[in-house]
Amino acid sequence: MRAARVIAAAEFVTFCRRCRLSIEMNGPELLASYKGRRSEDVFTELVRRYTNLVYSVAKRHLPDAAMAEEATQTVFLRLVKASPKLNTDGALVGWLHRTTVHVSVDMWRSESRRRTREQHVVTMEPASPENAPPWEEVAPHLDQALDLLHDEDREVVLLRFFAKKRMREIGQLLGVTEDAAKMRVSRAVDRLRSQLGLRGAGCTVAALAYLMAEHSIEAAPNHVVARVLALKFTASGAGSGASLVFTKTSLILGVLGL
């Protein structure tokens, strides 16, 4: 009972603090306050006020919700990093709108170029689901097969299909060209396919790429991420690093009240 009362009291204090922020401070004041104190409550209030605006603009310019979510995160990260000098709510809204349009257009152009470049790359051409073996046949062996690859092969497979990095990004991380990154991914997937074949889970390179792209990562439930996030703050306190983790997770999940 005592612990429950303490938690309830803490939640009430947080609620009151956010109510005060909502009533007393305009957008530019919140931004200035966050720049000075890196307060989670201040950033949460900024997100609460302006996420709908940014997301809506992004979604009108981008073909799917996932890209709109990525654009929304990018805009807010630019906002807190650049901390533009804005004196009125109108100026802040204008900055958010203009930045969202620019970010969305850049993302759309980049995505279009990526699709054009990669449409003939074997590791990126999804096999027909009818030609691919069931994921249930591959999944029990996948992680063990990955563990048996050389470090450099395992790294590029994880970057491409688990971390969902684009070929250009993989090349930048490895210090090679995009074409070289494509070749490394292709060779690594082929070696992974061979390891799986030894375990009775054989398939083509294209089929394996399709299966990993579709099934290798499953979204954790919101409450799992929230609990892990709570452990982070319980263990280490809300420093600047923790604030960034909180910020990005809040944007990704839309959890604005943690």
C-alpha cells in the first residue's frame, strides 16, 4: 500500500508539472527551457503539442505511415539539436511546417532513388512467397547459422535485415562504396543459405532474403518497451543520454505520458 501511494503521489506531481507547463509556457519558451535544462517533461510537452501537426504534414507528402513516422522523428531531432531562435508560436509552427516539408521531400527522393538502384539486386528482390519455404522451417535454425558466420558476414546480414539499414548506409558504416556493400551482403546471404542447408532448411538466396526481410524482426509490444525504459531511468537517472533514449522511444511509440 505504501509503495502504491508513493507511485500515485509521484504520478500526480508529474501530472501537475505538465499541466503547469501546458498553461504557463508557449512553444518557444518550452524550446528554450529544454535547451537549457534538457527536461523530459518539457520535451514531452513539445511533442504533445506539435506531433500531430508534423506527422500530418509528413503523411501528406510520403507514401506510407512508416516513412511519415521517420520524418516526424527527424523533424523533432532537428528541432532540439538546432534550437532555432523563434519568438512566437506562429514562428515555431512555421518552422515545423517548413522543415517537415523539406524532410519529407528529401526522404521521398532518396527512397525513389534507392528503389531504382536496388530493384535488380538479388538480395533485395523479394522471392515470391509461393517459392519460399515456410518461415517456421527456417526460424529455428537462423540464429545458430548466423552465429557460425565470420564476423564480417554476420555484421552485414544483421545490418541489412535486422537493423534494416539501406545499402548506402551499410557502405558508409563499413567504409566502402554502395556497390561493394551490395556484393558483401549478397555473398554473406549466400553463405548463410549454405549454413541453413546443412541443417535441412535449404532455400535460394532470394527466398532467404525475402524471409529475413519479412520476418526476422518482430515489433515488441509497447508495454515491453515502456518497462525497459522505466528500468533505464530507475537504474541510472535521467541524464542527457537517458533523455535522448526517452525522446526517441516516445516519438516511435507515441507514448507521451511516460
